[in-house]
Amino acid sequence: MTRPPVYVRRFDRVTRALNVLAMHANGLPLNQLAQALDTDPEALREELRVFFAADMPLRYYARISRPTTIRFHDADGDDAPPEHAEYVSAIPHSAMEVGADYVSVGELARIYRAGQDLLAIEPGNTDLEDALDALVATALQGIGTRRSAWLADLAARLGAALREHLHVRITYARAWQPGVREHVIRPYRLTKTRRGWELDAGLDDDHTGTFLLSGIRSAEVLEEAFDRPDDVDQRIARNRRTEPVDIAVPQDSRWVVERFAESVEVINETEDEVRLRAHLLEPIEERLALLHVVAGPSAFVYTPTRHRDVGVGLAKRLLEHHRA
């Protein structure tokens, strides 16, 4: 009997992988998922990554339901590059039968996280708190929530300091530079982005900065109050101003640009390559350097030309580090 073509077997394997992941809201170790599917972990990693990056018309693949998202991450749930990630998770679209929508465990987990976020800014909402407790005790029983609860508590305390205009002393592990720093900040705005909770705050030098709550190691709300500036929105907007960078990458590396950019526009694409306009936050060169290293030697910046060689320095430092 003739075996199905390779691409058919790959689509079937991806479909089965997504069905398995739909039952695990926190994802699975890639090795464990590959073992369940009786396939090679690295081959499965590449198939999932290509499936995520592909922009294919689903009408041609009736058996495949593209997930809302495929995430490569570590054991703590923090995003990681696909080639290094130990875990993978997926949130599929709900199935429909006889006019009814069935909610997957993954979607319930998203609802739970959204509820935790809302509870952080509405700590007195007892009805919501009871509903979340019931969700964890039933459909999501056994799923660890300690990290989410800690971040929600931190967001609640910072939100209270923001409303009362109180200074906060934080110990912060910087995202783009090594080391842990202590700051006394004036919280201006607490918001949730695709990176998680973020706090826009004023610093001692009257500079406005953005802090990832996942990077805050400790936070102490002080009794000293501050006057909230009238131009807070303008200060935040200046701090979050992005720079457009036109970059070409292979089709299977477009996810890298989407990972590092705030937003992405497609300028032109072929079967093998896509040219994107990435809107990047500061630090621009550090983001582009990592983007180049992860996307590979085929990645190329068109404009601005001053950014064309930003990945070379980082690549040399990495080579020297690993040679040592």
C-alpha cells in the first residue's frame, strides 16, 4: 500500500498535535508532545513553526483548524524563540455542532487569565473572584495559578499606588541590559499588552520609563505622594514612540519580526521571502540585533540604512562567548 505524501503526513501530524495541546492550557514539553505523536521532537518543532508562520487559505485544508495562536515558551510561560523553547501551547477555535459552541480548556484558561487581570484593577469584585475560584476548582482543576496570582497581586498594589499618587520603590531586572536596579518611581499608567502587564512611570530625572511587571522583583508602596503631571499622556506617547524599519526575511522567519515589533505591515512578499515594515520601540538596535540573529543570515534591513549591520556586533559577541 502506497504511503501518503510527506506533506499530507505532516499536516496530519500538526492536526493531531493541536488536538493534544487543546487539552493542556499550560502547554506541553515539546519532547513529551513528540513522544505522544511518535515523531522526532525537532521535526515537530519545525512543522509547528512553519504552520504558525504560513499564510495559507484554510479552505484547502479541511481537516486543519488554524489556532488563534501557537506559543513557544519556557516552563514559566514566558515566550521563547521556537528553536530554543522547551514548551509549546495552542489555543484552537471552538468547535461547532448543532448550533452550539464548545469551549476548549485553552479558551477557559484565557478567560481565567482575563478575569485575573480584571480582578487586579477591581480587587473588590467578589462576584468575579468567586467565579474564578469556581473555574479553577472545576474545569481548570490542577492547573497551577501561583504565578498568575502573584502578578495579579502586584498589579493590584501598583494600581492602588497609581490611583492614590504614591511613590513606589521597586527592584527591577532590566530587560535589555544586564543587572538589577532599584528605582523610586511615580506610577502613571498600568496596562496589559501582548508582553503582559506593563507600568509607565516617572523616574527621578523626570524621565518616563516602562517597566514589565514580570521584571519587578520587589515593590514597596511609599507614603510620599506626588503631583501627577498634566502632560502624562504626552510623556507616555513620547516614551512609547516607535520607529519604522523595513526588513526582508524568509517566510518561515516572519514570526521573528512579529515577536520584536509593536506592529507589522506587509510591503511585499513572494513564496520564499516577505518584506515587512516593523514598528519598533527603543532600544531599536538591540531589538534589531536579536531579530537578525534569530531570523538568520537571510534577514536584511532595507531602511533606515544605518541599521543594516546591527546584528554583526551581537553575532561576534555570541561567537566569542561560545568559543570561550
